[in-house]
Amino acid sequence: MTDLERFLAVMEYQPKDKVPNHELGIWPQTIERWDSEGAPHDGGRFDWWQGPGPFDLDIREFIPVNFDLVPAFEYELIERTERYETIRDERGRVRKALIEGTVGGGRMCMDTYLDFPVKNMDDFRKMQKRYDASLETRYPQDWKANVPGWKNRDHVLILARNCNAAGFYWRAREWVGTENLSYMWYDDPALCREMMEFYADFTIEMARPILAETDIDYFNLNEDFAGKGTPLIGPGTFKEFIYQPLKRLIDFLKSNGVRYVCLDSDGSTQPLIPLMMDAGVDVHWPMERGSDMDPNDLRKKFGKSLRLWGGVDKREIAKGPKAIDAHLRELIPLIEEGGYIPTLDHTVPPDISWSDWCYYMESKHKLLEGKL
């Protein structure tokens, strides 16, 4: 089977030669550790979205359309001490960051967010100017020359790289901040509705030129709207503000050649999943196991209409070969049933050794082939 045929067979619960081999990203600190442990320096070794790389990943092609703000804010270093730096980043947010442990711009812990660019409707009107969907520079140069290849592909084709075509909550959180947004749903509902409807309009207009030329295998929305034990937005608030713009966007995408719409969120999202599915979401990932997102339980609860990606507990991979095999065997029922692609439940943290990662990938190959 081709990579595309295999992907579609799994997504439609059809017979397949094996399950696709996908993985996510990796911490810069993990790369530093693995380098010290003798990891080879092959080209593209840790860009696991594209495939195949050193682990024989299935190929996925991402059309690099830029759904982000243009122009970005000017980066500003506000203050720097021996331990911390305070910056204004390219999204206009003021952040205080721990310097210790930083590798390649990747922090060892979350920054403290001090200020955000949108506080009221006037601020949002200014922000809207950075989301002009008509800019030619948002699209790859001479992208139409790639259309014949896209139409005759034998691999999975996706519109935009991960985390670029962000979701509704994700983008609003960038504009106003998590805590501020939590109050804003109640204190300024008009602004919240304006943000959600605007972002649906913007995303539709950004997708329209590409979808006029080719179909797409999936489109992903990054949300990250849940914590360890519960979502950061209640079902009632989701229904009032996000549901209709999300459904309108998904209806447009699917009526214009997008096979599947995926939604990515860390944390415990279960109270929101019925609304997501009703709005047209086909796939949920990465199913963070530390938040009790067990893919076997989710399949029993939500059925085959919800495809599942992820669900491999990164904490188990750090425990070595015996724990890895025992953990992967728990996923055999889903592998056999279909509608499931296993990956780590987030990016690879530095407590996973190079040898344990290689063992995990070897065992996962057996799982994907039904031989574990």
C-alpha cells in the first residue's frame, strides 16, 4: 500500500498492510542529551512530521501556508538578569523567562506571561490588520506549480504545518491571555464573539485558494484548551462562543475537499468532545495520558466516529524496554480495530534516553505490523 492508501484504510476501518508510522516533535534539550549519547547526525533526523527520516516514518506533506499574524511584532528585550529575561515577543506578549536550561530557544519550564496586546475592541481592531488573508506572501511562491503533484499524490497532504493554523481558543489566548480570556467570556462577550467569527472568516479565506485547486487529506486545528483535570473552557461557554464558528469553518472545509478535520489539545478534554464531534471534528489527539486520556477508554465512550491519534505515555517510554513493551501491548485492540494511529502523547522530553527511544520505535514497528 502507498502511504496515502494506508492512512485512508486506517481512518476508514478498512483492511491495511500496517498502521501508519507517525511521530510528533522533540525538545531541544532531548536532542542535546541524545547527541551526548551517540545519536547519529543524519540530515532531517528529528523533523518527524515529514518522514521518513531514520525511523521509517510514513510521508506527510504540509502545504506551508502562513495562517499566523503578518507582520509580527518587533522582538524587544526589556530586562535581563543572571536568571531571567523579560521580553516582548513576536506576538506582542510580554513574558518573563527562566534562562537556565534553555537550549535552542526552548525553555525547560513555561514562561510567566505578564501582558498581552488585546484588552478591548480597539486593540482587536488593530490586531485584525495583522490577519489580512489577501496577502500573497502568505502562500508559497509559485505554489500552483505543485498542484499537479498534489492531485496525483501517493502520500498524505495537509494544509499548513502543525501549530500554524491554530484554533479559536488558541488564537484568542495568544491575543488576550488565558486568565484574561477566562473573564472576558463573561465581561466582554461582544469582543469574544467578534474574535471567534473573525477567525473563522480569516481561516476560510486563507484556505479557499488552495482548496480551489486540490483536495486535502486533513486540516488540523491546534487548541490546547484543557488542563490536567478539566478543560479551561466549560461546555456551555464553548457552545455559546466557539461551536458555531467552528462548525461553519468545518462545513466549508469539508464541502471544499478536506477529508478529515483534526483537533489537537493537551490535557483532559472529555467534556468538550461531544460538542467537537457534533461540529464535525473527525480526529482528536494527542490524548495525554497524564490527564487520564486513555485511547481505549475514549473509543469505548465515543465510538468509531472519533478517530484517535497519540496516546503513548511518554512516562512509560522513559522506564525502559520491559515497560515499553507492556505499555504498547495495551494498544493492540485499537491497532486491530482501526481508526487509531499511535504516537507519543506530546513532544519527546529529555528524560527519555536515546537507547530507550530507539527501542520504543523498534517495538512500535512491530505493533504497527500486528507482530508485537
